[in-house]
Amino acid sequence: MSNQTELASSINFVTMQVSRYGAALVLLFGTVGNLLNSCVLNERLLRENSCSIYLFWSSVSSIVFLWTGLITRVLQGYVVCVATMSQNIVSILTRC
């Protein structure tokens, strides 16, 4: 019985560490990479090409997707409940 408990706690620990550091690394490298893509694709010569305009906006949408999708995962790794935070923010805003 203790073997199963130790295994479950080990799996929970590994999951929390991956949520903390793995998602944060993906968020960091994804943001930097997409920002560099946006800078390169926004050059004057490339703005005339329709493919580079498409890829530029694809990089911008990828940044938005990364920040909306992964920030909750990163916060879950630090045991921050985003649902509770949003309910508290809404209740504070409605009182004003």
C-alpha cells in the first residue's frame, strides 16, 4: 500500500515540476521565436509578399495563443487557481 502511495506522490511531484518549468520554457522560447519571426517578416522587402504577411500574422496569433493557453498551465504549477482569481476580480469590479 505504501508503494502505491509513494508512486502517486512521485507522479504528482513530476507533474508539478513539468507544469512549472516545461510550460514556462515553452512559453519563453515560443514568445522569443515568434517575436523574432515577426521582426524579420515585418521588414520592408518582405511586406510586399503575401506569404510573409500571412506568416507575420500567424506569428502574432501564435504569441496570443501561447500566452492565453500556457499562462494558466504555468500558474497551475505554482498552485494558483485561475478560476478563483477571475471570480475574485469580477466580484471586485462589480462592487466599484
